[in-house]
Amino acid sequence: MGSVNSPFVIITGLSGSGKGTVLKVFEDLGYFCVDNLPLELVPKFVELCERARAQIKQAAIVIDVREGSELTKFPKLYQTLKKNTLTVTLIYLQATKDSLIRRYSETRRPHPLKLNQSIAEALEEEQQRLIPIKKLADQIIDTTKFNVHELKRHVIDKFQTKKSPALLISLVSFGFKHGIPTESDLVFDVRFLPNPNYIRNLKHKNGNDPEVVTYIEGFKQTLDFLGYLENFLLFLIPQYIGEGRSYLTIAIGCTGGQHRSVMLTNRIKYLLTSHDFNTKMTHRDLNLH
């Protein structure tokens, strides 16, 4: 099945099958997400989403056995939602019993139904309780052979649309004397380039000025660096996308954040934009004295 565009998604399935991971993917795709919403509040939540359509265009919730005895009311509720104009999609996650037991053994988390029974017995009881809900599912995803990253990629491939936000690359120029941006994922130090601060007619200009750009680009190492960095980022960014990342911050620093880092950040933004990557740019320390 191709991509699915649904304003309201309900995630359910067996405990340990990856519901939390899938909910996080939808959050990264721009959905308003709620985990373990009490069943009796679902109609009200849907109503609020409809009223706030300008702010909440898409929403996703998790419904599972933590609902207790209320879960038996879900099939009727879901049929009611389906009859409304709201487009709703029910995703059911499952995995083999052996893989679920192994996951519980690795995380050492208790099963929500585990009282005086083993994990295997709790999973069996949960599976029986979820049979009526599984029959209603629009999509069933078996996560047995997926690791976390593969599951994220699988869900993104199914649900991301052209309108969904892809990886957003935030480019930040900064000055090392003011500290490295705490949100940085990648940091590049460009203090190896000649510093326009020591050129009298450039000292009080910045990396946005044509004279400064011409000066910095006049050095072979500047052009070499941009070429190497472009190739490196063109290799690296798709790897981040493959891991399901939705946000990447690249920081470029010089001494004061006025000249070299500003000019190079501008160039890197142009290069990445020309390759159709979604970027935004901030000159954090520009004109900071």
C-alpha cells in the first residue's frame, strides 16, 4: 500500500510491538499525538480536533489494553467514527510471541496485564482481548523483523505525504567565544580560514557583505572546504533521513561569528537548497558585541 493521508490515526496492538515508536513517528510527521487517551474522551478529543482544524490538521492516539474493561467499547466507537465525515485510520501492530517475550526480557518492563501470570500468558490474554479490534484494522503491521530504525522508516514510507515535513536542516553560524550552540548535531570549525577581522576595511563588515564574501572566497582552501563539505553532507544527510530523523542542526563557527561562519553558512544553505533539502538559517552571533 502507498502513502496514506489521514487526519486522524488510531494506533493499537500488542504490548511491546512498537506502538510508542510509531506514535513518535507520527509526532515527527506533524501529527498532534496523545498516548493512552481514555476511551470515553476520544469523541471529545475528535470534536476538539475538528474545531481546531487550523491548528491541529492531523492527530494520532494510542488505544490499547491499558484501557481495561473499557476496551470492549472500542469497536462500536470506531464504527461510529468511521460513519462520520472524519477520515480515520486504525493501525494494528503485532509481532510473534517469541519476539515480544524477548523484548520484554531486554527492557525488563512489566506487561500491563501481568498480575500473577507469566509474560507469555499475559500476551496470550491480550491477544484474545484485541481480536475484535484487529478485525477492524485498516492496516496491520508485523514488527517482528524490524528494529526501531526500520520500523520508523516503514511508517514514514507509508504515511509521509508531499505535505508532510521532511527532514528540516537548521544551519547556525556562531562565534566560539560566545559558546557552541547547545542544540548542535554537527559542528564545523572554520577558524582555519584567513580572518577578515584583521583587514581594516572589512573589520566592521560581516559575512553578508559582498566585499567580505569576495575576500574569503579568494582563498583556495575556502573553495576546497566547501567542495569537501558538500560531498560529505550529501552522503550524511540521507543517512539521517533513513534513521527517521526529522530535525538536524549544523553549526558553523569562527572566532566571533561575524565574518567566516556567516559567509560559509550562507553558502552551505544555498548548496543544500539546490539539492532540494528543507533548510532554515540563523546567524546567532551576528552583530553581537
